[in-house]
Amino acid sequence: MAASFASKCSRVGHSLFGGLGNSLSGLVTTSQEIICNKFLSQQQQQRSFIQMRTVLKVVDNSGAKKVMCIQPLKGRKGARLGDTIIASVKEAHPNGKVKKGKVVYGVVMRAAMQKGRCDGSEVKFDDNAVVLVDKQGQPIGTRVFGPVPHELRMKKHVKILTLAGHIA
Amino acid sequence: MRLEKCWFCSSTVYPGHGIQFVRNDAKIFRFCRSKCHKNFKMKRNPRKVKWTKAYRRLHGKDMTQDSTFEFERKRNRPERYDRNLAEDVLKAIPKIDKIRVRREEKHHKNRMKGNKAKLLKEAARELEQGINLVKPPSVLQKDPSLTLPQIKVLVPQQQTEENRPMEE
């Protein structure tokens, strides 16, 4: 019941519910997520999905600096490492390909929430970062900064991998 | 498949265990379990945490330099598969382990060498100070030298016979 409510919250585009939805989905993940977020202790930082209203860092030279997720494509609870999202540019470099207020697609490059790998281990990064792509999945920028996960190869974002300096 | 070392405690991380944390400077930290991960998040220095291998090596509790460690060095060059080589390696691994364990035990014994003399000295002191806990003081007064063997003094009977006429 709580799960459906939370998912409905994320679907509905109400900014009011945005903050509530964040905390609720955090609680929901504890019961449903098998991987890690088991116990919600007040001291521990709860890492959750990338959902509506999540602000992400942009790590390519497309011109944008900060981007806010509007909609995670795929995923009822939110986007994870390697997923694509629709985002709105909140902060941009003055002279860049992308301007503030533009709606763009992005591929999640680094997520603070751990993602399970096929060998059974889990990876997590320091922050939430995204690379802007066009509708076809080709990156808008020409450079990518910081470490990039292996998961992109499975998602067929090979172009981004070739631009990467470090592959985590 | 690769057996990694935990960044915090230096134990081996087998596949399917642990979490990998990738920092934004592309440095990867691998942890064997959440204990090490949580200590890392607390920013504890493993060289100061007593139960880690780093502390033990630094403070000379464990062997630091040995030729058996050379076998476990990380090699980044992939080896071409050779069945004979693989067979030899599989045979050698338990032998090397045995030698390494034997050397570590010797190191431990050397470390604990001065202990027996110390223990004996302390035991003697404790006996001297606390003997009244074992035997009550009244018994001790009757026989002050309980530890010394009882010396039998032979009293010649002729002397007593001579004294008797004197007393009368």
C-alpha cells in the first residue's frame, strides 16, 4: 500500500509531494530493497534513487552545470546507475551548447546509491552525476570528466565510454 | 575473477562480498564488510585501528618482509593460459601457505620470548606478597619456613641421661 502510494507520488508532478515522496520512498526502499538500505538509522545516510527533483551534477562539456531530474525513464521508484532520465537544466555556463531552462535527456554516470554488479559485488560513487545526451543516446558534449562505470557498456552507451578518462 | 584486498583491514574480499566505493578522483576503495566500510566513513585511519593488518604490520606485531609475500603481489599483465603452469601453481599454493604460516608462527614466538621469565618473576612476587591468602598467619607462625624442607636434627640421647642426676 505504501509502495503504490509512493510510486503514485513520484508520477504526479506536484512539487508539494516532491519532498514527501523522497522521504517516503526512502522508507519504502528499506522494506523492498534487498541489496543494502536495510536499517534506517538516523545517523546513517540513506542513499536512494534518482527521482523527480533530484539535482545532479553534469560532468561533460555540454555547457550545463546542474540539472534537475524531471522524469526517470524506466524504473518505478527512480533511476539508478546507467539509466536515462529527462532533466531540466537549472544552471549553465554562459556560453555553452545548452542553456538554462532547456529540457534534456541524460545518462546517469555516477550514483551515490550502490548498484549490484553481476559478480555479486556492489559499487557506489561519491555523488550523483549525469552526462547529457540527445534522444538517440549520443552525447551532446565532447568530453567526460571523472570516473565512469562499466554498466554503460551493457546499456550500449559505448560512445560515452570512449570519451571517459577513467573507467571504474 | 580476482581476489581483492580490503582497503581497511587488508583481508581478502572474495567475489560476491563487500562494497566498492569509487571516489571522484577515480580511486577505488574496496571493503570486505560493512564494519570496514563504516570505519572508513568515520574517517578512521586504519594504521591507528588496532585490529587491522596495517596497524599490526606497522607496530611489528606481524611479519612485514618475507619472500613468501612476493608470490601474492598484484600483477597487472594477463598471463596466457598454460595448463602445465596452472597445474604447478595450484600445487604450489598450499605449500607456500604452509611455509608462510610457519614463518609467521616463528615470528610470533620470537615476539613472545621474554614472557616466561617475566611470568615466573611475577608469580614469585605474588607468592611472597599474598601467601596469607593461601594459608592463615597462625599456621605460618608455627612453621615460618613452609617452603624450606624440614631439617631433622639428631639429638644424642647420652646428654639427657647425664643431665638427670644433675637436676636431682
